[in-house]
Amino acid sequence: MLVFPLALLLTAAPPALETWATRVCPPSKAEPDSNVEMKLREQRRAECLRKAMDKALDRVILPLKKSRPEAFKEWMALQADYNRWMAEACAAAEEANWVDLTTGERSMGTGYGFTESQCLQRHHAWRGFHAEAWARGERNPLAPLSPSLEGPAAEARRAWNAYRDRVRQSAAHAPTQAIEPARPSRKLSRDDWKPYVERLERVLAGPELLATRQCSLLPAPPTDCVQRFADSLFAQMDPPQPPGRSEGGP
């Protein structure tokens, strides 16, 4: 089941995010038979919420195709970049579960993919929830939610920046070539770390960049629109939980 801050669940106007997600994609109440079934269920709900998000966005974007063609193109380009950012952010969250920053080793297990699916659920639901509010004509749907987002956003920023710093340290101490051990894990080489670090940089820079573009497309955005919108994206990112030591460097 999706996990959201309690303050969001109790918000009455606009409609609570969990209420929206449950309405468009009701979660299964049956207990899964196995880890595989649980992962498949989470993947199916992530896909359901993606389709619901796209449907809500269509109500915002498609009317612009004839009335404001330039705005239509900007919205389409923004959403394409938004989708790429969501995919990278959730892939990074998943990989964080399997890369030990102390040893520099990457492992694998039956739970692989679960975190990514839940992450995508949150981001798809958040984007769809706001798209539906915009389609109804609500100019500033973030306003009543912002106070509840500040704390989670600040914590996520702190945690992900600290994680990025530790990843850089691990990459700097990595061997030139990967060593293949006789077990289901391997020590990452510097070449292995390079795209990992680059993706993290894009993920952490994404919220402000996307927020700036999004706010420029809204009618009469508030002066703190960029900060609020960036906070709303960071607030959907659970702090990374890498295996091994939780604090300190490699």
C-alpha cells in the first residue's frame, strides 16, 4: 500500500492524495502468495497510476494544442523530461538498496524492484493528483499542502545529498577493474560507479529544474511556486537505505 504523510491524508481541499490514488487504482486487499506476486502487484499498480496520471495530464495539455500551440509543446517537453526524471529517481532509490557503500559491492535479491515500483506509485499519483486539480481550474493546489511537505522535503534533500557524497567517496576508492567474486555480489569498478554518480546528480538537480519550468507554464504562479513545487517532488523521495554502515564514509 502507498505510504503518505498523515497530513496529506487528512487534507480536505484539494482531495487527499491517497483518496485520489485509491479511487483511480484501488489496491488489492488479498494477501499475496509470494514475494514474486507481491512485486507483480506493485508493478501493476504503478502502471495503473501511470495511466491515470497520463489521463489527468491529457485534460490539461490537449486543449492547448489548438488554442496555445507553443504552450502545448512546452508542456509535452516538460512531461517527457518529468517522466525521465521519475524513472531515474526511482531506479536510484532501488539501486541504493543493493550497493554497499562501505565495501563498494553490489548484490541482488528476490526483493529487487519492490522499492522502484512503490516509488513510481508515489510519483505517478502525485503528478496525476495535481494534474486533475489543474484541470478543474485550481490555480494553486499546492498551497494547502505545502506546510506538510516542508519537513519531508528537507529530510529527503539532506539524506539524498549525504548519500550522494558517500557514493562519490566510494567511487573514488573503487578499483580500476571490477573483481568478480565467487558469490552473488561484486565489487564495482570506477567505470561502474561513473554512470551511477552521474544519475544521482541528475536526480538531485531535477526537482528545481522541473519546478522552474512547471511554474512558468502556470497562470499567475505564486512567488514561492518553484520552492513549493520542488519540495513536493523531494517529499515523495524516501531517504535511501543502503546496506552496510548507515553513517560515515567507506
